[in-house]
Amino acid sequence: MVKGRMGWDWEPWSVHQRKSNHVVVKLLVFVILVGLSFRLLFSHSTDFQAVPVSPVAVAEIAASAGAVVGLGDAKPQTDLPSTDAGAPAPKAALDVEEQVSQQDKCDLFTGEWIPNPSGPLYTNESCRFIEPPQNCMKNGRPDVGYLFWRWKPHGCHVPPFNATKFLETMQNRSWALVGDSILRNHAQSLICLLSKVGDPVEVYHDDQYKSRRWHFPSHNFTLSLIWSPFLIKAEIFENDNGESKSENRLHIDTLDKKWTSQYNSFDYIVISGGQWFLKTAIYLENNTVVGCHYCPKLNISELSLESAYSKILSSVFGFVTTSKHKPVVIYRTWTPDHFEYGEWFSGGKCNRTSPYKIREFNGKDVDHVMRKIELEEFGRAATADGSENEANLKLLDTYQLSLLRPDAHSGPYRTFHPFDKNKNAKVQNDCLHWCLPGAIDTWNELIMELITNE
Ligand SMILES: *[C@@H]1O[C@H](CO)[C@@H](O)[C@H](O)[C@H]1NC(C)=O
Ligand SMILES: *[C@@H]1O[C@H](CO)[C@@H](O)[C@H](O)[C@H]1NC(C)=O
Ligand SMILES: *[C@@H]1O[C@H](CO)[C@@H](O)[C@H](O)[C@H]1NC(C)=O
Ligand SMILES: *[C@@H]1O[C@H](CO)[C@@H](O)[C@H](O)[C@H]1NC(C)=O
Ligand SMILES: *[C@@H]1O[C@H](CO)[C@@H](O)[C@H](O)[C@H]1NC(C)=O
Ligand SMILES: *[C@@H]1O[C@H](CO)[C@@H](O)[C@H](O)[C@H]1NC(C)=O
Ligand SMILES: *[C@@H]1O[C@H](CO)[C@@H](O)[C@H](O)[C@H]1NC(C)=O
């Protein structure tokens, strides 16, 4: 089982270890064959620890840099003209349709990023909860243009996050965010947005600070972050060096008790799959091996990523729809990475400084495969039992809007001032997780719309 070395996020999969300065970055390559045509590569490395936001802490830890790279049509669109916008243009007057706030028919997730001169709702100074790998400003990111955009759905307007309204609505309520490090990124954003109005107190954390809980005494609001990257029961193997000793074993038919055991205590749950599913894995059902996803050395039949992911999400949604307790369950769709000029391990980076225009970048094959499965399984669950479940199941389809934000990742600024000593230093980029403040704050604005416009 997981022998935790403090702070290693995707530790069990590490195969390379690299030391540079005080930073140890463990990276891991998994070559994964998906069906016929994909090769997916991935890393994960370290994770920040207990939150001291000091330069020393930043230097001593390494951030996570996960990535998925789908080949096939996934070549970076480097031939496109740079859309470097510099300072954003002033915002046009609100059009009439925007003033009529939320309309029934508006699709919150189809739209574009437009300039937002007023900028983010918090800063690296005002929010003390931004963890080092996300604190791009503090880490010396030189450009700030990425902060001055807001999401504008076609046909309606998403107001800025209103922390007062959120906390008043959520008095005595309990939330959970269940998933991987992207959910942690998301939780930090929510805490920063809320901390303007209520002061959170951390009331629980596990040994590795992966699962945590905060309470906002002013509104008796509880926010839990539950580390469950596979959502199902998973056995993870590694040797004493933290190297993967054996394939991880995923029990397709058994959900992770970490979240199911607490399920009845939550009023709202945000849940998501993610890049972990792309890793090598042996799948079991009823404790019997039913297949393996990229295990060429083992004589186990290949189980496609697609069928495994469908089954797992189907188990998750099955639990949700059959459970007597009916919290609002918000499923967040696949989050894209934006590595260009290479893969995560070969100098890939994300150095754009403004959003893509619509259709400028279509995403990688693997994104489409995974999101399609999510939409199918979500759709099935939402309409199960004569759509009885529609009321408490909500789709937070952040894929498209996130896809348009190659500029919003930490990139090299996941570490403290990476180029101070050497302008041409080779640094690991993180083009999967997001800077705070930044584009991911929009996810919370959209959640607010989803749950308050019923
Ligand atoms: C916040 O970021 C600015 C640069 O944008 C920097 O000058 C300042 O020192 C940072 N403050 C903290 C507390 O990190
Ligand atoms: C935020 O919500 C509160 C409570 O619903 C409301 O009184 C306030 O006007 C809102 N603020 C903004 C800027 O809309
Ligand atoms: C806080 O909320 C919980 C429900 O989440 C409730 O049981 C408890 O009584 C509340 N406490 C206070 C002090 O309001
Ligand atoms: C919160 O819970 C407390 C204690 O149970 C109760 O007095 C109060 O009315 C509740 N507030 C809301 C908004 O439900
Ligand atoms: C699970 O496996 C056990 C034996 O290991 C067997 O008795 C049982 O019928 C199986 N259940 C299902 C649902 O396949
Ligand atoms: C692989 O498994 C099949 C049946 O499960 C068996 O016939 C075959 O001999 C095995 N091959 C090796 C190399 O073990
Ligand atoms: C991004 O990096 C590439 C490759 O190193 C370089 O050609 C390009 O000019 C850079 N773009 C920006 C906006 O800095």
C-alpha cells in the first residue's frame, strides 16, 4: 500500500528521481496504449506540503506537474499566430441580454473569454491559502494579462463570485470536493474567494495534507477536500525507493470508502475523474482480474481505457442515484493540459499569455475520449429512473472554457523564481494545474450559477 513520503502527490508512479538545487522532482513516465492509437505520457511529482507560504518552503518542495499527452492529432498548434494581447481592451458596455441576468436556456459552458479590466477578486497578497505551486505571482510570473479575462457564455452573463451570497446560501451546509490534485486546486480557489467574507479554520487534515476539511465559523459552512483520484478502491504498489513495483490495482466495482463513508454528511459534492485514470492499471471485479490497461509484460488481456472509465463512472453514478441521501452532486468534466513544444518530460511548456480564440485549439484526442465517456455516463445517470435524478445531478462542464486558457497554468512558475539564477534554466513546467488567482476561479462562479438558479 501507499508508503507515504510526505508530500509526494503521484508518488507511487515515480520512476525517475532528479535533484536540482533543493528541489527533488520525481517524475514518472507511463507509456500507455489506449486502444489502438494513443500513447499517453504522464508525470506526477511532488506536492506541496503544509502550506507555509515562504520562499524557503517553495524552494524546498517541488510542485506537481502532471500531464497527459495524446498523440494522433494532438500536435500543438504552433503554426497559429500568436494572440498575445498585452493589456486587455476596455470592456464593452454590457449588452441588453447580459443585463437580463440568467436565462433558462443559457448554456453556461458555451461562450468565450472577454477582457475584464477589473481583474481577479483576490490576489497573492489577500489570500493566504494559495499554495506555493499555484502562487504564480509570488513565484515571479512576469506577465499579468492572464488575470484580466472573464468567461462570457453566449446569451447570458456570469456575475463575479459573490462570497456573501454563497456563504449566506450555504449556512449550516457541508460541501465536499472529491478527486485528485485538480480538485485541490479548485478548493483553494473557492477558499480564496470565500475568505474575503468568512475566515476558514482548518479542522482536519490527513498525514499528507491530501484530504482536508475547513470550517467557516461565521456561517457554519464546512468544506471538505477528499483525496480520491480514482474514486474507486485502489491498491498502489511501490518499493522502498518510491518506485512503482507493480501495477496499481483498481477495483472497478468497489467505490473508495474515503468518500462514500462520509457521503451522507454532505449537502453538496463536486466530483471528477482525471489524469490518474490514464496510468497503467490492472482492473479487478469481484476481486478477480478482468483486464489490464497497458501491461505488456503481464499476460493479462487488455481492457480498454474507455471501457474501464465507463464502468468506473457508472459505479460512481450508480451509487449516487441509488443512495437514499440526495445531496447536490456536481460532476466536473475532464480538464485539459496545454503542453506545447514537447511533452511534459521533454521540455514541453505553456508560454502563451492570452486565451485561445474559439476553435483555435481543439484539444487532444485523449481529452475527447475521456470527456465523451463522462458525458455519456452522466447523461445516463441524470435520466435514470425517469429523470428523477436530474434535480440533484449537475454537470459542471468546464472542459471547453478551460481548453481556451493555455495561458492560465503555472508553467515554470510552480517553483519560486525559477529563472532568477539562470535565464535559460531548464525547469519542469506544469501545464495542467492552474495559477491562483486565475481561470479556475471561473469554475466557482459557474458552480454558483448552477446551484442558485434552480
Ligand atoms: C505578490 O505578487 C507581486 C507581484 O505580482 C509581488 O511583488 C509580491 O511580493 C507578492 N506578494 C506575496 C505576499 O507573495
Ligand atoms: C452579494 O450578495 C449579497 C447577498 O445576497 C447582496 O446583498 C450583495 O448586493 C451582492 N453583491 C454584489 C456585488 O452583487
Ligand atoms: C452547523 O450545521 C450543522 C449541519 O451541517 C448543524 O448540525 C449544526 O447544528 C450547526 N451548528 C450551529 C452552531 O449552527
Ligand atoms: C443553522 O443551524 C442552527 C442550529 O441548528 C439554527 O439555529 C439556524 O436556524 C440554522 N440556520 C439556517 C439558515 O439553516
Ligand atoms: C464473487 O466471487 C465469489 C468467489 O470468489 C463468488 O462466490 C461470487 O458469486 C462472485 N460474485 C459475483 C457477483 O460474481
Ligand atoms: C497467457 O495466458 C494464456 C491463457 O490465459 C495461456 O494460454 C498462455 O500460455 C499464456 N502465455 C504466457 C506467455 O504465459
Ligand atoms: C514560447 O516558446 C517557444 C519555443 O521556445 C518560442 O518560440 C515562442 O516565441 C515562445 N512564445 C512566447 C509568447 O514567449
